Amino acid sequence: MLPEVHGWLRCRTSSAEDWPLRDLVAAKGETTVSVVLPARDERETVGEIVGVILRELAALVDELVVIDSGSTDDTARVAARAGARVHAQDEILPQLKPLDGKGEALWKSLAVTSGDVLVFADADIRKFRASLIRGVLGPLLADPTVAYAKGCYDRPLDGAPNGGGRVTELVARPLINLHWPELAGFVQPLAGEYAGRRSALERVPFLTGYGVELGLLIDLLELAGLDGFAQVDLGSREHAPQSTEALGGMASQIMLAAWSRLERQGKIRACHEPSVRLAQFRRGHDQRHDVLTRDVGIGERPPMLTLDAPPVAAFPHGGNGAPA
């Protein structure tokens, strides 16, 4: 690990417990805070998450928005009843051709929120705690030089205290250490809980799909430098584990995200276009291997500041509970 990364780890890594609510409310001042939950078919968890945030962080959070990414269940209704303002992803900036995936939801949230600081959190977290939000807000509210704060945590899986995060360990971390060693100090580079200043987030592109977290780290490093980053230990985090097959698609998108940034930064010279088709195998009823082929391609949205789009009015949390 680079010496400067060791130094960064010592100076820029904190714990959620270092940021008690009372201190954050005092540090907040006139800064406004938006919390964004991208959600697709998360009815089992999204209501509880919204409720915890509204009950425990009302003095800190100015608006709470759920971006519903084409759920087939009643995620939007559950979130709205719990008190969130809900937007359908494809109805935001309708003049643009819709894209798919988590990165699209996060990028579009910039158009329907107004906070100076945005916090992103996944909507599938079990046993959600307010400290997951409070922790990543701490460095940004306390230090104006911090542009982006990323959460880290243990990932329990099947009884093991840290068995999750397989895509991180097998794909993302090797790629980062190979090509962006300045980012090697991030314990969970793909963590879904992080916060950033609007002034920074609106100046970088957003990759769609599961490449969004890696893309933001790389692009914000260029914009703000390593000293503009912070990391917060959030303890432990549980969510529904994905199948190995699903993780293969996620890993593919992260590799495509890395490819796009390596090419853009002149670190590779592409002699071919990478395939966006992933072939996987599943044993069929006749005991033969069936081939499952799917598109794992990712898109990219430009920096929000480059769009000539009218701003969308924002409301305090609970001010508009009806789904879009």
C-alpha cells in the first residue's frame, strides 16, 4: 500500500460512534441534507428503513426520497406510507431515454432533491440502524474539505462474521490495487452507504448498473483528490445475499466500469470493444447444462451540471407521500 494511503487511513478513517447526533446537528448549521434510497422490489425492508430515518434523524435530514426503479411489488406504496417522498425512476427527466440500473436511480435523484449533501443508502438492509446514515454524514458536516465519505462494515454471511462482499474481494479490490492504488485504503469500495457534496456529485458522470460505486470513486478521486475522501466504520451490515449467478453479472458490470475508466484515463489502449454478453450455465431437467446468456452492458450519464434541465421542486420529508 502506498505511504500516502497509510497516512490517509490514519487521518481520514473514523467510526460512526465518533459522530453523535447532537454534535452533527450542531455542525450542520445551514447545510441541508437529502437521503436517497434507490429501491427495486424491496417492500420487505424499505418501510422499516424509512421509519428509522424519520424517527431518529429528523433533526438532521431535510428530505428523504425513494427512487423506485421499476418495482414489480408495492415498494413505492410501502415507502410512501412510511413517510418517504417517492419518485418513479423513469418519470424523472422524461425527455431522456430511460436507462436501467442502480446508477441511473442515483443520478436521477440529483434532479429531484435539493440538499447540499446527499446520502445514498441501499434499501435492502436488514436490521437497519440510523448510525449508517449518521456515520457517513459526520465527516462532511464537520470538515468542509471532505467531498465524499464512504462507509465500511463487516458483511455477515451464513453465520460467518465477514463472509459477504465476494465481488469486492474477487473483482473490485484486485482491480483497484492494480490500477488505482490510491484507492486501496477503502475497506468496502462497493459499499452502498456513502455521502457526497452536491457540488462534487453534479460534476462527475454516473455509470449505470453496478458499476456506479467504482466509477464514482475513480472519478471523484480525479476531481477532489484522496484528501477529499473520508471513510467511516459503520460496524456490521446485513442484507439478502445474492446468488453466485447474480454476482457474476455484478462482477461483469464492475469490470466494464473499470475498462471504461482505464480507457478514458489512457491507462490502456483498447484493440477491441469488450463484449457485454455474459454466458452462464445451469443444469437443466435433462441433466444437461443449459446456457443462459444475458446483457450486462452499462451506460453512462453525463455530469448533472451539463444538463439543460429545469430543477424539480423538492419537499420536506413527508411533505409529499404519494408515489410518482
